[in-house]
Amino acid sequence: MKRIILFLFAGLFASAFSACVVLSPKKYKALLSKQDSLNNGWTESQLKNENLESLIAKLRKDTTGLSSALNDLKSKYSDMDNNYSKLRSNSSNEINKLSADLKKREQRLKEVEEILRKRDAATNQLKEKLQQALLGFTKNGLTVEIKNGKVYVSLTDKLLFPSGSIIIDEKGKQALTQLAEVLKQQPEINIAVEGHTDSQKINNLGQIKDNWDLSVLRSTSVVRYLTEVAKVEPVRMTATGKGEFQPLGPNTSAESRSKNRRIEIVLSPKLDELYDLIKQ
């Protein structure tokens, strides 16, 4: 038994001795160099790992910031989208309202244009009737024309009055009588009688002090004849005097001054319907 044990120890010792190989200096240096290289690699790996961990931490922080910013943007976008929806809804309502108003205005415009068309047609018809009725007086200085949608019947003073007088003579009464017959058939027409003079100063006319007086008194004489004798409704009449301040031409010759001394009877259609429409 002891022999066996000794034999085992001897074998183990031999085996251990055989495993302990003596390294040469070259191999030893190589192993040390390899160890240094491994150590350096390990250190570099640790630095890289630390850098990566730092970068990961920074990326996580940036990601958190971006996520917060994204949420803010989403919230703002949602608010903007809601506001846009409200604005679009309001705009749609405004557009519909404006469209309806525009249609109403267009309709009113058509109605106004129709009234004006009828007015122009009636004005032209009135002019033709007056020209026919007063045809015999055109040689005595009577004219009929349309200006600004109104009919102007112009009668020179020699057709109506003796020189420097405010009393209508017989020829003037004939002209006014025939004029009144047309006016009485046109109750929708307003009548303004305007007296005009030349620039010559008034001399020795008694109570008539100047051209203002003369123009006004001649105008009222015509209005009285039309209302009291020819029976035109007074409510339709207006009498005004313009004096010398609205001449047809310069007061530089006898002929020109004669044209400036005149009575103008301005006939204009009643536009109550048009005014009511415009006020709406």
C-alpha cells in the first residue's frame, strides 16, 4: 500500500515538473508586450465606452427636449387648426352674407337702372310733346332741350315781356297757355321757373331796384299766370331768380345780352320712387 502511494506521489511530481516549462527571455518579452497591448486596448475600450455612455446620455437628453418641443408644436398646431376651422367657418358665413348682400345690391341696381330708363324715356316723350305744342314759338326765341335728365324750356324775355317790364304780353300768354296744357297732362313732373337777366344795370324801373328784383319778379309773374290762369297745380311750382349770374354767353353784344335775358322753365320728374329705393 505504501509503495502504491509513493508511486502516485512520484508520478504527480514528475507530471508537475514536466508542466513547468522554462520560458526564454524573448518569449517572456513578447508576453509582456502582449499584456501591455491588451491593457492599452482595455483602457481605450473603457474610454470609448465612457464616451458612448456620455453620447447616449446627451442623445437621451436631446430626445427628451425634442419630444417636449414636438408636443408643444403638436399643441400649437392643434390650436391653429381649431382657429383655422373657426376662421374658415366664419369666413364662409361672411362670404355667404356678402354674397347675399351683393345679390340684393345688384337687384336694387337693376331696379334703379330701370327707374332711370323709364325717367329718360318719359323725359324724351315730354320734350317731344313740348316741341310739338310750342312749335309756333321757336322763331320767337323759344327752345326745348334736355340737360342732366331734365327738360329746359327757355323763353327769351322779348317773347314774354315788354322791355323792362314784369307784365306778360299777349304772345307770352299764348306760349304759357300751350305749355300749361302739356304740363297738366304730366302730374308727375315738378316745375321750377327761373328768371335770368343780362349784366346791364337797371335804371328808372320804380320798385325794381336791380337785376335780382327783375329776375325774381318776372319768375313769379310766370308762376302766377301758370297757376292762377292756366290752372297748373301750385304745389308743383317753384319760382327763383338767378339775376345776371348764370348767363348763356358773354354780355358783350346786344344779341348775346338778349339771349341771357330769359325765363327758363325746368321740368324734372318726381323721383320719390328712386329716392325710396336708394335709402333701402
